[in-house]
Amino acid sequence: MTRRTDRIGPLIQRELGDQILRGLDDSRIGFVTISRVDVTTDLAHAKVFVSVMGGEKEKKDSLAGLSRCAPFLRTHLSKVLKMRTVPRLQFVEDKNLDHGFRINELLGEIKREERAEPPAEDG
């Protein structure tokens, strides 16, 4: 990444977060958090990583709703960021949060097993 894309990613993240917080006209979008935005060096595309609270159906519905609102959000970005080229937005589920929860769960299981095992006797 270049310095410019490093600066634009967080700007897009903040603006999209504000716009989603204010509310979009799509009832499918649930509790969504934008975790990061990766922008290509030519500024043509931006991959928006989102975490969605809920089950698989809520995640699928929220991503579909965000994808449907992408042209509106891109137009909003063009007005706010005053860039000649505004990247096309692609919304992708960020699985890092789920991965972190799974690791925490496994570590908890290991701790419970260690507490349950009686100490080994020296013979």
C-alpha cells in the first residue's frame, strides 16, 4: 500500500460507519461494525471488512443489504471526500472476530480440563 491508500482507507471507514450509524433504508442491515477498509493502489476498489452480530442469516442479510446500498454509499463518499475517483465498494465479512471467539473458547476448555485433572503422583 502507498501512503495515500493508507490515509484514505481509515477516512472511508469513518464515513461509512457514520452513514450506517445514521441509518440506511434497508431493513436487512443489522448491527454492523466496519473493522477495516483496504483500498487498491489505483483507488479503483475498496474492500470493506465488516463484522456482523447475529447468526448466519443475519450476516448474509446484512452483507446483501450493504451491497445493495453500495452505490448510494459511494455517492455519499464522493461528496464528502471530494476525490476525483471514489473506489467501488465491496463488502466482505470479517471472520477475525469469530476466529478470536473460537480461540478463546478453546483456551477456556483447556483451562477447565487442567483444573479437572488430578495431580500426578510421583512413584
